[in-house]
Amino acid sequence: MKKNICFLCILIVIALLLPGCSAGKTVMKIGKLNVSYDMLRYFAKNYMNGYDGVSEESFRTDDELRKKLDDNVLSSLRELAAYVTLADKYGVKLDRDDKNTVDDKIADMKAEYSDTKAYKKGLEEAYATEAVIRRIYEIQLLCDKLYDHLTDGSDAAFRSDNETIEKDIADGNWFSAEYILITYSAKDKESRKEYAEKMLEGMDKDKSLRDLYDKNSTVYGLGISYAKIDAFTYTQQKEYFEKAVCALEVGQTSGVTDTVDGFLIVRRLELSQAYIEDKFISVFCVGYLEREFFNLVEKTAGELDISYSKGYENIKFCEIE
């Protein structure tokens, strides 16, 4: 249920923009980030093609889909812009070694293909230019350096001393939970939901979800999985999972919830004191710093102004070719 807490930490999809006269032109500015047509196209086309069974034409005719597209694209671009804007604010810059690192990443990417023709085809199929990929790699490194700057050293903005972390745990900012997830397709959604509800009805409320999983894990084709999360804080898990856990008291089990990943059943657990002591630095101190850093990024992203270049004031993401 782990959330991709930083967009830049996910696997970067390789992409190349088809020829166009305005391809490299800046179409909008978000904070300190200049967004080129290439970059905008990269996000818009990948989001439109990431919806199974939904054509690009549907985004042009369905208002709800179009809004989802606009929100997703702008959210990703705002996050990139927040890293660039905060780095500028705190004087964090890339050096020659960083540039060399990016060059090496690009070279490694090219080496995965048999020849230049295959490389260009692979890029073309994923809708971006090498320049866009390079820029994303650069911002990824900028994000890493910004995090180090704000969380380490004598002038760090965020500190994880024992007193701060102990108070953070006592204030109820950390959780423990276990869950069962049952995946489904459009064809078997209703039958899977019915099965999950009956399974939950027959559960012994005093027992772990692990027991429920063990009793049903051998059902052919059910698509059931189980996991226990010993400790997590806000922003570390997917939003729907976080909300489900926070809505429960310790020891309570949720109902069957329909999510983008499948039908979810959650049980909130008590934080183990032994686990806190054992993982105080690696989980709680690190998790606290990550949470505070990405809270700052999220706040900054939401406050950034967006301006469009002349001629692009009314650009529609769903119509980008």
C-alpha cells in the first residue's frame, strides 16, 4: 500500500515527442519552472494512455475525464515546480558532478536498446524527448540535494532529535495496521465484492486479518493479498489507505472499501513499543523528516502561480498531439 511519496522516485517512463514546430517552446511557467510543450505533452499523453479501455477521444468529450486529466497533469507539474522553486529559495544548485550523473543515466538508458533506431522508437512510443527525461533527472537530483539541505547540518530547517520524535509519536501521528486486498476486473467486480463481504462477516473479530487471509488464500483466482505495516505516518501511504486507518480506533476492522487497487479491508493495530525502540532512527526519525519535507513541498506546490505564454492561454491538455 506504499505511496510513491515523491513523483520523481517512480520509474521514469522513457519518451520522445514527435516532430513539431513548437515542441521546445515554453508554454507555461509554474513558480521557477519553465514548462516546455515537450514536457506538457509527456504528462498529458501518458496520463491519457494510462487509463485502460479509455480512448483519447473520451477525454475530449467527457467533462469528468477531462478534469481528471487537467488535475493530474497540473499536480505533477506543480510538484516538479515546487522542487525547483524551493531549491532556488534555499540556494541549492546542481554541480558538475550532478551533471555527469545525469549524463550517465542517459547513457545507461540508451544502452538498453540495440541501436539508435530502436532507441528512438522506444522514446517515441512514450511521448517525450530526451531533453524532457534529462530535465526530470536533473530535478530528481535537485530534490535529493534539497532534502539533504533541509534535514541535515547545523542550519537544517527540520530536526529529528529524540524529544521531537517522541512528542510526534505521543501526539498520534503514527499508525500501525494490517490489510487484505482483493483485486478485481470489470467482469468479476460484483462477485469479488460479494465474496469479500461474506468473508468479513464470518471473521472472528478478535483475530488478525492474517487468519482471514490464510483461510481464503487458496481460493483459485481470488487475487487476495495480505500485509502488515508496523508503523507509518501521514503522507507515507496512499491517501485512501491512510483515511481508512485514521477512521478506526485501535483494534477496529473496517468494512469492505472499493479502491483503485481493489477491495480493501483494514484493521488498525496498536503501535509496538518494542518496534518503536528498535526502529527509532531508521523508521521514526527518517519518516518524520520525510513527512515534514514533503508537507513543505505540497504546501509550496499549491501556492505557486501559473502563467501561460502568449498563444497558449487557452491550451487544452486533451487536444495535445
